[in-house]
Amino acid sequence: MRSLLFVPGDNQKKLQKGLESGADALILDLEDSVALDAKPAARKLARDFLTDVTARAKRPRLIVRVNALTTGMTEADLDVIMQGSPDAIMLPKAEGGPDLSHLAAHIAVREAEYDLPDGATRIIAIATETGKGIFGLGSYAGASHRLSGLTWGAEDLSADLGAETNRLEDGSYADPYRIARSLLLFAASAAQVDAIDTVFTAFRDEAVLRAECVAARRDGFTGKMAIHPAQVPVINEVFSPSPESLARAEAIIKLFDENPGLGVVGLDGEMLDRPHLLRARRLKARAERLRE
């Protein structure tokens, strides 16, 4: 997935608009964008939306961000929205593998109760929203077969740290958040799941959004979350393999296939070894998934 668009779970109009955005996935939000007294109605609206859209032949992936485990509302969220068979649950303020296992067990119960395929509901964890969560990043590997992606967040983390801001005057992230971003990449690699970049909140600033997307793709992120439909085209463009990069990846793969006994091959004046082959294969696989 390249683009994952947040949509308030209590807003029918925005839910429908999200379907027209071109996003690879919609994140139906039951957490921060929904007021406390509106959550019961939001659960039902999200469930009805899921029930309607999951039956369509062509649709984005449907993810529901539930309330954090510490709120005591997660099970109430799951009781309702699992009836709509979401593709994945997004867990905010996750603090490590035990949280993931805990959520997975609750999902398994609802899958059985609502006659859903066992293990079909995946999990994406927002893994850096608390200081404690930073120290749990190494525990996601092997915690649950449901885990399909890890992402990071800077807004809640800055609140947890008591920071005045998470960005410097030039717009770049301050050191604590750069560290969180980097550690998230390592955690996703260790767990062998997608690393998804966090949101860019200034949704009218396309130039900075593009720059963040380019930097994220360069470093190993496979996609980025969005808070406004206008961000989706930029994210999709940047995270789609270009014809030039795909052609080079295929050339690298072909060279190694034709020379299975060589550990190093030459292409366009550059010596390439196994890490280059691994990157080429990953790029080709990502392009093939986007065509499905």
C-alpha cells in the first residue's frame, strides 16, 4: 500500500469521499478524530460502511483505527466493527509485542463469533506514540502472524514527552522524532513487515509533502499515511516505482539469473552484489502488488 487515508469514522460524507480519493487504503478512525460521546454512533456507522464496501469488487483496503488498549474501549470497538469484516485493525499507542498479541487474541474471538476466516484480519501498529513504545520496538518480530505493517507517530509522542514541538524552525523533525522514525524502520525490517511513514499535517503544502515522501521512499518506507484526500495523488506518485527504476531492477535480476555462479556483476559501469539483487527483487515485487 502506498497511500493510507485517515477518514473520521463518524462522518458519512467523508467516508464516501475517501472512496473517491484513489487511496490504496482507508483508515476509518474511531480514535482521535471522534469525540468521546460520538464513539458509539461512529462504531455503527463504520460497521455499516464496511459491510457495504467490502462486498464491492474494486475497493481500497479497509482499516479501522480502534481506541488504544489503555482506554478500555478497544473491545467495544471490536464488538461492533468486526461485524463488518475489516481488512485490518490499526492499533494506536502500541507499546510492543505483548500489546500486539493481546489485540490478536481479541480479534480471533470476534472472527470465530462472526464466522469470519481465521487469521484474515491483519494488524498495523502505530509503534512510537509513547516513550515506552520506543523501548518495545524490538519485540514485534514473531509476536503475531497478523502483523502486516508498522508505522510511527510524532504528534502523540511529543505530547507524551512534554515537548513544545516536534519540528525545528526549518520544518525538519527534532532529534527525538528522527530517532523514533529510524528505529521504526529497523523494527519493521526485523518483523519483516511494511514500514509506513507518518502523516504530514500541513496538507496544503504539497512541496514539503513530496519531499517527505521522497525521503521516506529513499530510506525504505513503502507508503505514507494521509490526512486529506489532496495528499493521496502525491503519495501514490512518489511511492510508485518509476518505469526507469523498474527497468533497472529487472536488468539486475536478469544479470544474476544469467550468471548464477557470480557474486558480483557489472551494469552500466557499477559493480553490483547480493544486496543490490535483494533491493531489485523487492522493487519488482512491490510493482507487481500494485498491479493486482
